[in-house]
Amino acid sequence: MDDESRALISCIPRLRRYARALVGERTDADDLVQDTLERAWDKLSTWRRGYDMRAWLFGIMHNLYVDRVRKPTLMTTVLDEDTPIPAVYPAHTDKLEMRDMETALTMLPADQREILLLVALEEMTYEEVAATLRIPVGTVMSRLARAREKLRELMEGRTVAPSLKVVK
């Protein structure tokens, strides 16, 4: 196995974690990772040695994710999940807080959520995020600030989720 293949394989856990946080559903996240790896493998010759492969892979994943979001799809739900039961159950409040955090993350605009996840979860620098998403560093900083503030408001209950209007 060559160095490029090793570097690609070593990025899989981070790709899976980011895809899961970005998409939500495990099966959809696994599909996104698989599509990312497939495209990366096909385009491996375009990756420049000496550059960060992780940022290159996240760029590919970002583009695939954006393509999926733009394409209209039918909402489906997985009926049977084979999720293993954890040996130790977290406290009830921990579960609720995690559920609240997941819900709050899904309420953020996609462009803010992506940057927040790349910085907070993947520990990427602003420059790495800017290169990955092909946007200016200033845009990364402003979207991150807005995402953090919106998330803080949602978690503190200062912002109410948008509700449906009754139309007559």
C-alpha cells in the first residue's frame, strides 16, 4: 500500500464523523463518505503531494453534500436500525442535552453548520476551512460567529423554532 492510500484511509474516521454531523442519519452519512472516497480515489492524481489530504477530502465531501442538498429528494425514514445498545447509559439529562444540541444544529443554516462542525468537531483552522470550502477567511469567521450565537440562543431557549402558520 502506497503513502497516498494510507493517507486516504487514515482520514476515514474523520470523514465519517463530519458526514454524520452534517447529514444526521448514519446510513446517509455512510453513503456520503463512500461517495467521497470513490470520487477521491478516481481523482487521486489531482491531489498535490505535500498538501493536506484531509482538507482535500473535506472539499470533495462538501461539494457532494451541496449537490445532494440542491437535488430534490423524497424524505424517507429507516424503519429498522441495527444500532448497538451501549453498555453504560448516560444520565437522562445528558441524553436530552445531546438531543437538544442535535436539534439546534439542524436548525442552523447549512453554510453556518458546515463551518461550525469543521472548526469545532474537526479542529480545522480558519484557513483550512476557507481552502476546503473555497471561501474567504473573513467569511469563515463571520459565519462561525453567527453560528455560535444562533446555537447559543437556541440552547438557552431564547429563539423559538419556527412554527407553522394556519392558512385559511
